[in-house]
Amino acid sequence: MNDIAQVYLYYGEENYKKRIYKDKLKNAVVGGNEINYAYFEGAGIDFGAVYDSVVTMPFFADKRLVVVENSGVFKSRRKKKDQESDEAETAEAADISDSSSDAAIQKILDSLPETTCLAFFEDTVDKKKKIYKDIASMGKVVECGKDDEDTVIRWLEKGFEKEGKKAERSALRMLVEQVGTDYDKLRQEYEKLLAYAGDSEVIRIADVEAISSEETESKIFDMLNAMSSRNTKGVLAKYYDLLENKEHPLYILAMIRGQFRTMLQTAELRNKGLNTQETAQALGKNKFVIERAEGFLRSGFRMKEVEEILEYIADTDMKIKSGLISDQLGVELMLVKFSSKR
């Protein structure tokens, strides 16, 4: 217990690291004794209640832990010159609120008993603030920033090794290139890869490509569902999500075109008297793909509209490749047009 500081400030954009630090600190200070643990979160925290919790003696223990998360009190104050009167009043009110919060934190730090461990978890901090400097001198400040690709890849390698699997470095590098270095997102992909690999002892590039393709196809399917129900907001949310996952707009457009082409081919073959299984065999696709296309045709898209969408996609593709419109905007306009209520 002697190596536990009286006050901590963990800050940065890597939430995974902050959670790990929080869990370790909680286990070290109070273990499973929840009665000596207090948690406060969000802007507008009642620092009077935090103060009361901080000065409370631990119950049948040496220490208690008080955690304050995402309070925003360590951010820079917003000061702007030459604002209009209403903007100036808003900025002044923010400054007053900041000053009040700073004073409340200062009072807590000045009154912090040895029997309490106080920990702050924040996204951003202003290192010029007195409360930041006081915490740095009284306790420990830890930055939880993003790691570089090599560090993240080593983390993934160790995770797979614990599960008895070897991951090819080229596969992990591809995964990081697709997902980024955010540990929370990587953890999700790591779990998918474990499930997909099954009994296989090696994680390869093909595995990464497979889960990436399945996830993209699933999101395209969700996008079409939103289009069929005329939910423009939902359609764009899925589109932006795909872009954030580094899918190229032209690839997304090609995937959408493939889905609508399947609908058109399905409708034509069903009109010729083929059943679902026969249609699947004729098109060389799984039965569930045809059933999904049939569902869209029944619930949201008519043949005339499917043909119109395919023509519009072809025109959009031509304009993008001719430089008449940007790829991202071209796809977005198509999605808005055919998801809007008519």
C-alpha cells in the first residue's frame, strides 16, 4: 500500500489504457470492498459531494478510493476576443463555471486525507492550470495516448500467443491498417479473428480479409434495410461508419450495385417460374442471399426502382471516374436520393 499515491490524473484519448489503470488502481486500493469506493462521472459533477466522499474515513480499511471521470475541469478555458455580446456572455459564464470548478478541486486537494486515494480520468488537460500542477507535485500524472503500430502489433501477438495461436505479422499489420491503433476497436477484431480461426493455429491475411469482408457486407445489408424503410439518417450513419473503417467509396458503391443486381436477377428468374433454390443455383449464389433479395423486393424495392437505382449508380460511377464529382459525395448523393421519403 505504500507505493499508492494520494492523487492521480490519467488523461489522453486511449480509453482502453485508462480502463486498465482504473481497474488496477481499484483492485490495489479497495479490492472487492465496494463500500470504500466512490465514483463520479460527467460534466456538471457536484464537487461538494466529491469533497464529502473524499474526507469520509474508510470503513474498516486503510484507504478508500474516489474516482472522478470525464469531468472536463482540466480543459483549457474558452476565451475569445471580438465576439458578439451573446457569445461574450456565454464565454464569460463558462469562465465563471471553470473558476468555480477549479476552486472546488483546489479545496479537495488541500483537504485530501492520507486515508483517501483520489483519481481523475480525463480526455484532455491544460498543463498550465494550477490544479494540474498541484496534482503533478502531490501525486502522479499519467498520459494515456495512442501507441504506434509496432507496439499495437506486439500487443496483438501476445494476445494470440496466450490463446495458443501464431499470427502472421503481415496479417496483423493489415488489421492495424484497416482498424487503426485504437485498442477497443482492435479488441473487437481480435475476438472476431479468434472465433473465425477456430481450431486453426495460425492467423493469416486471408482470415483478416474474410472478417473484414463479412463485416462490410453486414453493414451494406443494414444500409439497404435503412434504404428500404426510407431512413436517410440510418443510411448515412452506416455509410460514414464504413468510411471511418477506411472502406473506399467506390468499393461501397460496387457492393451496393452488386446487391441491387442480385435483386434484379432474382426478380427476372422468379418471373420465369424458378423457385428460390433454382434461382440460387442459376446465379451461383447461396440460398440465403436469394432469400434476402426476395425480402427486399417484397418489403422495400419495386422492380422499376431497382432498375432506376442501377442506372443511377452507373451514372454516378462514370461521373466519379471522370472527375465530375468526388467519390465520397457522389455515393452520398445516391444514398440520400433513394432513401428519402417520396
